[in-house]
Amino acid sequence: MTVAPAYEERLGVPLRWWVQSTMLVAVLWLSVAVATPAAVAWVVCAIGLAVMVFSLLLIGSPRVVVADRTFRAGRAHIGAEHLGSAVALDAEETRRVAGVDADARAYLLLRPYLKRAVKVEITDPADPAPYWLVSTRRPDELAQALTALTRTP
């Protein structure tokens, strides 16, 4: 029997990025169609569309999961025994912690279309990262899930 994750989120790109990228591919098709035969324009457009879909899926592929006594953020994961406090940050705090107050050793999973994040202290003395800063749409829920994870024996 599998246990449902305490928290799970995919950091997908917003709909407006898809719309704007599709409009860019349409403009590309129009530009090429004016100067070349229709078949060339469609091939160029298909390649542009494939690059667009691949890029947006790659950018929006990271998942943030709290499950099985583990915190996963993108490709990184860490056990609950190495986690300290988790603090939900608003947009201004996130900007400050990711900018002027940043530690170069920290693990960052930030997305420009997500303004809020959670800062999680790392207590593992062997880990060079003092904290993780992870973008999220629901920082309060993620911070609560991480706090519950660290308190569970």
C-alpha cells in the first residue's frame, strides 16, 4: 500500500507563457511563409513548436514533494533527519533571501513566475548547503508539511 505524499506540487509554467510562446511560433511561421515556399515554412514552424514545447516542459518539470520521510525539490532530495526549521516567505522576503541576503552555498530551486518560496534549514554537518530556498505556489502548506515531517519520529 502506498501512502499519499504530505505535500506535492509541480512547478509548471503559467498559461500565459504557453500563449505567448504559441504566438511567437505563429509569427515565426508568418515570417518564414512570406519568404519561402509553404513546405519550408511548415517545417520551420514544426521545429519551432517542438523546441517551444520541450523548453516549457523542461522549465516547468520540477516537482516539490514531501513524502516517505524525504523532502524532494527538483532533482535534489534530503532525509527528514537533516532538516531544520521551514519558513514560508512572501514575495519581498523571497526576493531578499534570493538576492542581497543570499548565501552562495544554498541550494536554490527558484522559478521567475513564482514569487513566494520556503526557506528550509539544513542541519546535516556534511552538507555544504546551509539552507534550501524552494519556489512554491503554496508556501504555508509546504512549510507545514516540512514541519510535520521533522516532528514525526
